[in-house]
Amino acid sequence: MMAWQIADYIFTAIANFMLGGYTGAITITVSIVRNSLIIIQKDSKNMTIFLVLIQIVLGSYFNKLGLIGYLPILSSVSYTIATFMTDKVQWLRWVIIENMLLWLVYDLTIKAYPAVAMDIFISLSTSFAIYKDYKKNSLS
């Protein structure tokens, strides 16, 4: 799954760069590095923190979209913090929805319409999973 995500991220990073979404391209590139480290089992908490700091510094430096340009960084940092704080699937699903909505605004701004479609699809499917889990637990 990680390898598939990396392949998808490569195309998304290229599209972000071509559309002037530099913070998105940087954020996705950092995610590619982080996922690659996970695959080869060389990831660590310190490395993740280092990558997040690089992402914040480079993303801020190359940001040309004002506040909108910070949305990918905010998305990645919030997800990283959430994964450090909990392993509860339901809570992480809410964070995924938050992230997809941030990316949705960003992708609309840079006119990355295929990514917009995926942001909506992931948000809806994650919302459905939250609802399904809620119904299952409320019937128990």
C-alpha cells in the first residue's frame, strides 16, 4: 500500500509543482521520503520530526499563495501529531477528513481538479466509515 501511495504522490507532486502549488509539492515530497523510510524500516520519531521541520521551513519559504499555501503544511503536521497521539482508528478518520478538506481548498485554489475529485471521494468514504462504525457500536 505504501508503494502505491508513493507512486500516486509522485504524480501529485509533479502536478502541484506545475500548477504553482509549491507548498503542496514540498509537502507531498516529504511524505514520499517518510513513506520510503517506513518501507525500508528506517523511520523514527526523530526523523519524522526532522522531516516535518524541513517541510515547514521549505514550505514557508516557497509559499506563493499566502494563507492558502499553508494548508498542505497544516494538514501534514496535524496528521503527524494525530498519529503520535493516538492509534484509535475512529479518531484518525476524523483527522483524515480534516486533512482532505484542507487539501480540497488548496487543490481548488491551484486548479488541481483530479485531486479535488479524490479529496471529495476520500472525505465521503471516510465519513461513511465513521457512520458505519457509529451505527455498529450503537447497536451493540
